Amino acid sequence: MRKNQIWRRLGLILLTLSFLMQPASIQAAPIKALFTPTTPITGLNSCGSGQETNFTLAAVGDILLHMYIQNVAEQQGYNYLFDKVRPFLQSADLTYANFEGNANPNVPRSDYPDFNYNPAIATALKNAGVDVVSTANNHAIDTGPSGIDATIDSLDKAGLLHHGTTRRNQPHQPYQLLTFNKNGVTVKAAFLSYTYGTNGVPDPYGQVNYLWNAQGKINQAVKDSIAQARQETDLVIVAVHWGIEYQPEPTDQQVQGAQDLAAAGADIILGDHPHTVEPVAWLDHRGRKSLVIYSLGNFIAAQNMFQAESFTMASLIFYVGFSKDKDGKVTVTGYRYLPAYIENDLRPVPTLPDGPYAGSFQHILAQMRDPNKAHLVSNDPAEIGPDGTQVCNTENFTETGQSIGGDFYDYFYTLGSGQVRLPRSQAIAIIGYPIKPVVYELSGDCQRTVPVLYTERQRLELQPEADWPFRVVGTQLGTAVYQQKYHPGEIVRNTDINGSAIANPRFKAYFQRYGGVTVFGYPISPVLTETDDTTGQTKTVQYFERARMELTPGETPNPNPLYDVQLGLLGHEYIGIAAQCGSSASVNQLFQAIQTFSEIIKKAFNRL
């Protein structure tokens, strides 16, 4: 029996004895897991105006090679393990995995309880698209202190960045620097990795990064390293090995630990160890939002025996988005994910919503708190765009030579609801094509400057401090154009939308089917007759706060309800916010310019 196995057995015996010696009341106390995120995250990602530079980090869970997997890989080659997911791993700007075990060529390959692999797995990870790994986990020292040294050598040889352990008699680095570059824009990120322990195996040289102190709280050294990273880099990513194996929800200790890590400065928290996917959540610390996934689950493992109870074979690729704006501010924008399944106790494959792995697919949706699949990534590699997998999307429209990106893109395709994506034809019929680049103008209430996107039928305003569904709102163009044409004095909204407010039955059907008050606003006019300035044709119209519905008298109803009513091209007719706001516009714009200049000066001084 190897020396480290003896230490492991002794450690487990001592842990068992210490447990048995506790008072009965302590033994009976259940593990608390009060975090039960049964409610979905209905909001969309927070992607900004579309003018930011966007980056994507992909993250996967445990690389835990049981002997069956190792034996197949020895015959088929270790690249074989990633053949079904390689395009999805390579579609991010940088990809992370938890390297659970050793890659020590000086001792035989092994699995539970001491995991040691052929160093070829490190090269295969690199070939698959993985860039950085965590080495801080409960199997970090499975082949002893020299095994940590050998594993680091194997990772370095393969070109994998890493954090979590260090060679004997070498100082611990506070973080591993990661550099993201795109279109001349650079983001410096810090990657840090910590574990709850090493299965009782001694760490005589102090080579492993430990998460908890004796009181079960985050170690001060961890907080200090995060604080240093916060000062020296743009983004802080922390991988933590914690929690209870096979438990699908985080414990109170994990929940509190995540809050403490976020308070220390962590932007992205990636959990591992439970061997099952645990939920995702947003954390808010003094207005700065951090994203945590409490456990990424297994990515490669042979634990089908626990699948029925704990979904140990249900896996995913978790994509985290972040952006850098023109002022240099880096923000975590949101997440997307690709459900996967560890097929035949061997290797991950993308999962379909039906078929033999449907239960695992639904489990991943539940843990991602996304029942409407708003954050789901297509499992077809052919759909990966030229810019890879993006959390924040942009679409170019050849019809007008303009584009829609950021939060405007999400509004365009969901009308801000966070529900299932609309067909492109429906979005165009209701919103219209973009007709200008994003501009900075006064909001519809004439109070402040906001990013604005003009489309054929809408003027969309981004409210950066607001959450969905109020993050993007439409200016009341219907009201503005109605006032331009008819000068009615006071505008009166008719709230009797189920009664006489919408007199034309085709208008009412369209209103009810395609968005109601949220999209169109309340009716503000009776049914009117107008003449089209371009065609000279007579039209029946009614004005709503954000739209004008139109029909040609005598025209046969269109069998497609989307085209039975047309929406007026108010984006072209609108006289402009300066005219709408009058003399207050120039005053407000001057005030906004002073505020912006003050913010620039403040940031410059903060960097000194």
C-alpha cells in the first residue's frame, strides 16, 4: 500500500472517530441547504448598447478519469474523449476546466481513491480548447507532494495555465493572469483556485490553496489575494472546490462563502466538487454584480451509479459573458449554456430536449433557472458563428446596412419579456429594421441622456441601471407623431382596452396577439382616416402611445395574422427628441456633458 493511501485511510478513520465522539444533538443536525432557487431568472442578460467589446469564458466541471475511461483513452487516444464537444469548447475566447487528480508519469495510472492519469490527458485538454485549469481540489495530492510537482510539469508542458497548487518550496502566486484580446481591446483577468481540503492527506510543504479557515469561513489569505487581483486586473475569476457530493443544491456555507468572495472582489465564481450541477445565481455587492454557479458538475467521469438520484451524468458547458466599454469599464454581462450528457460512462455529448437523456436536459434547465430556454445554446456546431459563442449578440441587417446588438438585440427578439425568442419576421413586423447606429440622446421624458436605437417603427431607449423587463423601453413615438399631426393639446390614454378603446376588431386582435400595452401602449386616438404621403392611398389608422396601426379600407384580411395589420413607420416620421423636448434639450445635454466629463476625471484620478 502506498504511503499516501495509508495517510488517507488514517485520515478517514480519524474523521469518523471525531464524528462519533460528538454529542448526539450535533450528530443529528442535518446539513442545511436553505438555498432553493425554485423561481426562474426571467431577466435577460445585461449586454449594454451593443457598442462594447464582448468576450466569452467557457467553463466545464470535473475532469475525473475513472479507470474505465482511462483504458478506453489509452486505446482510442485521449483526444477521443472530447470529439463530440470540441467545437463548443473552442468557440469561447478562453475555456476553463477542473483538473481533478494528478498527471504524474512517475507512478502507475490509478483511480479512486487516488486519481493519477497519463499526462496525455493534459495535451488532449489543450487540443480540445481548454486554456486554464484548477488544480486545487480534494485529489490534488493523491500521489504525494512530488505528484503535485509532476502534475504542474505536465500541465506546463501541455501549455495549460493553472492555479491552485505550487511546487515544493516555491511561493504561492496570488493569481494566474489571463489575457483576453479582441479587435485591439484587451482585458486582464485574474484566475484563482481554492479547495476545502485534500481528503485528510497531509500537505507537508503547504502546496495546496485552501478555502476555509478553522471556523468554516473564507481564509483571510484568499480575501487578500482577491483584493490584490481586484486592484491589478480588470476581472476576477475564482474557482472553488466546495459543497457536498451528490447534493443538487448549495449548502449555507457555500451561499455565505459566495457572498464573501463577491464582497472581496470576485466577479465570476465557478464551483466544483458535488459531481452534480448546482444552480446559477446573481450576487449584488454594493451595486456590483457577480455571477456564481455553485457547481459545474462532472464533465468527464464514470458515475452512472448515482445518476438516478443525483444526475451525476448530466453535464454542461457554461458560458459567461463580459464586456469592456469605451471608458474601460469591464462588466459581467450574463450567461448561456449547452446541456451535455456523459454518454456510456465515458465522454460528454450535447443533449437534446427529448430522447434518452431528456431528464438530464430538463435538470440542467432547472439548475440554470431557465425554463423558457432564453439562455440555451444550440447543440448544432454548424450554428456557431464566425465570432464563436457569444453571450451578447449582434445582428447585421443588409436591408438597411445597420445592426442591432447588446440589450437592443435581446429586446428585438423577445420584446423584453425574457421568454422564447421570436421569429425574425415577427420582430421586423413589430419593431422594424434598424435605420441608424446607436446614438446618445435625451430619454423620452427629456431628463437624461441614454443610448438610443432608431428602428423603422420604434425609438428604443436603454436604461442601463434598470433590470428587465424595463431595461429597454420604447419612446412614445405614437404620442409624439400624433401630436405632430393633430396638435390635440392634452393626450388622453384610453385604458378600456377590453371595451371600446380599440374599436376596430382587427386592431384589437393584433393588439392582443402581439404584445398589448407592454409593446404598443394604450390607445390615444379614435379610429381615423389618413392619406399615405408616399402612395396617396387612404388608410384607416389608430394611434397608440408607441405605435400606429394601419389598414387599407376594403382590403381582404390577410390569412397570416402577423400581416393582417401594418404598423406605421414612425421612426421615419418622428420629428426628433430635440424638437419634442424643446428648450430643455440643450440644457439637459449640457448638464449630461458636464456629468460625463466629471466621471472621466474621477476615473483618471482613481487610476493614479
